[in-house]
Amino acid sequence: MSLHRLFLLLCLVLLVPFAQADAPAYRPLLWKVSDADSAVYLLGAFHLLEADDYPLPAEVERAFDDSAALLFEVDPAAMTAPGTVAAMRQYMAYEDGKTLSAVLPKATLDRLGVLVAASGGSLQALEHSEPWAVNLSLTLGITQALGLRADLGLDRVLMQRAAQAGKPVAGLETVEAQLQAMDSVPYAEQVQGLDEFLADPQQAARQLQDLHAWWRAGDADRLDAKMRAEMARKTPESYRLLDVDRNQAWLPQLEKRLADSHRDNTLVVVGALHLLGPDGLVEQLRAKGYRVERICDTCAPQAQAAH
């Protein structure tokens, strides 16, 4: 059984109705960082969205129009480069001779086995996949079942918009650097994440629904508490590798854009996690003395000032 089949299985397992709350106001996670002569817009993305998440809020459209170039986590061209799939397969597999059954505790392996058996498959085909890769496949299965699609993700859509508008684009890191960060997470924390998912896949689906709803509502405080802070508390090494270290690597690139008096404004589109909390790009740039303001037409003035 391949990771692809496991992905499809989760789509079937989770095809159950979920309660839909009334949609709150659509508010972007958007900040403008300025120096004396230029600005960088920071837009927090949700990487998988649905058709109802479009059109985008007016604030995002204005930031797009006001920016001469866009920056994403990785260069859009790299996402479709011939070597990208091969690199993903390499990092998803073990390099130290271990196997999935050797890494997972028996209880976790048994729960995974039950899920795999539901499709008539076996664990053997997953033996060479690291826990983070299995967990990623399971999570993608949930998003598919919930109607969230990668091709509708905010970053993907804005990549297409930039190409159509002839705006230059670039990446803050390489695909390999991103894969290395995920692959460097200690096995113990990889297993912890997979075990939590397998213990209650339905709860994992509800959590993803909540995250999407909070993102759409622009609820930075709740996302910070339930996504960033919980990650920092439960899996501190994952938090350091996937969030803190990458933010620190990106900061000089953003400052360079601000320091270049001949460069026009830039729209930076990264996962919302990277903008939140004391380690986020928003507060890191504020601490360096830049003017930082949240751009939100319908947010209360005190809420904007707090962020």
C-alpha cells in the first residue's frame, strides 16, 4: 500500500458530515512593514483552501496591486521542477537503515495497521516511509475529505496571479531546505504527531476545520494559542526547526528588500504560523524598529493596535 493509497483511504474514512458554523467576516492575516521609503506586506496563508474562500478580501487585492514583486516560501518554478519529486521521495525515506515498524511504538503501529487494513493493504509498503511522511499523507487525506485543495491554496493562487500580471516572484528558501527541516524533526516528535492523529482521526479533522475557520476570520490570537503555542509546548524541536529557525533565515532577506531604496514594495506570502507570536516575522521586524501595522478593514481599532 503506497502513501497515495493511504491518502485516498482517509478521504473515504472521513467522508462524514461535519457541522458548519455560520461563516464569520472574512479578514486577512495581513501586515504592512515599512521603513522610510519602501514596504513589505506580510500575508499569512492557508496552504489548502476551498472555492468559497474566493474572492479574496479587498485588503489583499490592494496589497497585491501595490506590490511590484512577490516572495513565497519557495520559488514557484521549483515546485514543478523535475527533481522536486525525487527529492521528496529521498527525504521521506530512511537514510539510517531504520524502518517504520522499528520506529513506531507497538500501540501506534497497531492503530496504523487497522487503518491500512481497512483498504485491504498492509503495512509493508509503508516500511520505508518516515513517520512525518505518513502523517503528512494522512493529513492531506483529511483536507481532501473536507474539500480543501492545494491548487486553491492562497500561495498557489497568488503565484498564478503574479504570473498573469507579469510580477517577478522568488522564494525565501529552496525546496531541499524545506524538506531538510521536516526530515530533521526527531523521531520521537514525528511519532508523537502520528500517534495523536491515529488516536482520533475525527478529532484531527475537526481541528483542521477550526484552523481554517480561524484563519478565514483573521483570528490571530486564537491561531497563535491553538497552533503556534501548542506546537511550541508539545513538540519544541519541531517548532524550532519548522518555525523559529526558518523565520530567522528569512528575516535578512526581508530587511534587504526594505533597505533597497530602489526596490518597490513586495508582497510576502508564507504560512500563517510564520507570522504569529514572539518568534513570528511580524514581531521580529517590529523589534528591529520598523513600522508595523495590521491591514484589516473590518477589525476593531484596538485589535489592530494590539497586533
